[in-house]
Amino acid sequence: MRLSYILVLLLLWSLTSCEENLTIDIPAGEEQLVVEGHIEQGAPPVLVLTRSRPVFAGLSPADMEDSFVHGAQVVVSSGGESYTLKEVPAAAFWPELRRVVSEQYAIPEVLLTSKSNFIFYVYTTEELQGEVGKSYQLRISHEGRVLTSSTTIPNLNPLQELFLQPHPDPSQDSLFTLFYRYQDPDTLGNSVRYFTKRNSEPFYPGYFASVFNDELINGVQNLSFPLDRGEPRGQDVDLDTYSYFGKGDTIIVRWAAVDIEHYRFWYTLENERNNNGSPIGSPNTTRSNINGGLGVWGGYGVTYHRIVVK
């Protein structure tokens, strides 16, 4: 027994004596241009162009301002016509542009005025308004790089109705779950992204998942599902009240039809966010539809639906 004890000590000593600090030098990837651009019916195209940043780099206000790409040539073409987008800072947004940017990027409109110091730039034009059923080709040129993409504004697939159900716990009788009723068209490939607006808040997309498609429900009639309240990114979620609305809330749902490539971008991006750091999460690659860069150029066929929690 004494000999076994000594052997165990020697083994433990040998293991600890072989221990050394391991430093992994992760090289910075090649800088790429990142696009988040959208066009919806009855509204101008809006595009944000930034540079990619290293994963572990800081993100101060100065870093954010430096990430915007200025002076790019951005052209959107449709139906044989081409439109050059101009770069506009937030302080110079006109009312319609403020509304569109606020809804598409979940930014409070009060920040998008000349009285605010909020730093934000978009490429846009007043000469083009999106139309349902049309395709839009994008071409970006900057410092020798060329990015291209294409999207469509799908046909509108509005909700049939919104309705509410009380919290299952009677002690939480001031909280309600929002449900929607929907009739899926009989053609495969219909996809949707949703946002919710509560009272004076901006439109926020669903926090864990904001997109759906009809792969499993194609053509099904009178579907009813709960719809989580949208939440702003970058803050902790209160799991006790997450997804619920309260008495007196006015709710507006922004229900936006998207094409399949637009859907795949948000679906894979949200999966990547949700699996980040999880030891059991499956590997995932965000499916960009930008050739030569990263991000998305997507069309929205938008309908709005309103309900008040009484």
C-alpha cells in the first residue's frame, strides 16, 4: 500500500510538472465590407455600409464611427432603370427616411434628428420607391472592391387577426401572450420576418427568432401561434416578463414577407447568435447573399396589424 501511495504521488507530480501556459495567437481576418440594406413597398431603399472588425476588438463610439464606409458608389437597378444612392447622415434625415430607418433598424426616431448626436449613416435615394413583385439588383464599388446582390419584394401575406390570452399564472393577471392567426398560401417558399412595437417603443424584431417559413406548414389554413414581444439587442432579457404584453399596451405588428435568400440570412444569423458559447450548439455559418462581402440585401412586403390590451 505504501508503494502504491508513492507511485500515485509521483504520477500527480509528473502531470503537474508538465503543465504550461498555452497562448493561442488568433490572426485577424481580412477586413471585409458589410452590408445591411433593405427595400420595401412604397419606401426608398436604405443601406448601411460598414467594415468588419476583429472579434475581440473594442467597440467605442469612435470605433463605431470609424466602421462606417464613406464615399462608396452604391447603385440599385430595377426594370432597366438604375438609381445612384447618396450617403446621408442621421442629422439630415427627412421624416419619411427617419420612419423607414427606425422601423428597419430598431432605432428610436428621436435619435435620428438634427438635435441628436447619434452617429449613423445610410445610402438612399428619393427617386426610387419599392414595389411588390419587383426585383432589385445592388452594386457597390469602393476602393477597388465590387459587391453585388439581388432581392425581390414578395407578394403580401397579411395576418388574418391578432388575439390575446392571459398569463397561465393567475397571480400574473396583468400579463398577456399575443397570438396571431395566419393562412399560408398553397405555394411553397413563403417566408416572413416580424417586428413588434409596444406603445412608443421602436419596432423590435423577435429576440430569439424573427423569421418563419412554410416548409412544414405549406397551404395550412387557420394557423394560430404565439408571437413573442420583440426585444432590443444588447441588453439582458427579463425571463419573468419576456414575450408578454401588459394591460393598456398598444401593440403594432410589422409582418414582412421576405424571399428565401433574405430568410436564410436572418435564420442562420439568429441561430449563430443563440448558439454562441453553447457547448452543445451545432456549427453554423451565416448565409450572406452579398457577393464579394458580408451581410444582406433584402426586400420586405410589409403589412401592419394593431391590437390594444384591454
